[in-house]
Amino acid sequence: MTIAAYSTTKKNYTQWAPFFLRLVIGFGFIVHGWAKLSNGPAGFEKLLTQLNIPFPYLSAWITSLIELLGGFALILGFFVSLTTVPLIIIMLVTMFTAQFDFGTVP
């Protein structure tokens, strides 16, 4: 067990860092997934239609559910490495379709 040089109590807190990151990122996905579902996927479907995303109705439902359920899975720590794959794909598609068109490139 490695003890960090900056620790004054000689305790190893490195195991808590992923937990807090999972909380923040998971909460962000839950909030955005819930926002898409609570207003009905029709509004999000219109946005996907304007962006020429294929199968906008199906994509609206799948994206919303993946964000919502993926956020819960991240917070609870269920299959984190597998859960992040669809979330990463959604974020990459969002970045290369919507964000480039509106000029907000990360």
C-alpha cells in the first residue's frame, strides 16, 4: 500500500477519488437524461431531425434512456467500464454533430 506524501494522517484516500468522479458525472447524465424524458422525447426528436440524425424517434428514446440508466449505473458503480462505452459514444456523436454546428467546440 502506497501512502501519499501529502497525507498528514497516513491514510490512503485514493480509493475515494473515483467514487466522487462517478457521483458528479453520473448526476450530470441523470439530469440530462431526465430532462429529455420529462418533457417527452418529441422535443428532442425535433432537434435530432434538424441535425439530420438517422431514426430521430428511436435515437431520442435510446439516448435519453442510456443517459438516465447509465448515470444511475455510474453512481452505483455497476459495470462502470461497460457502462461508459455507450455514454462515450453518445458524447462523441453529440460533439461531432451538434456542438460543431453551433460553434461550441470543447
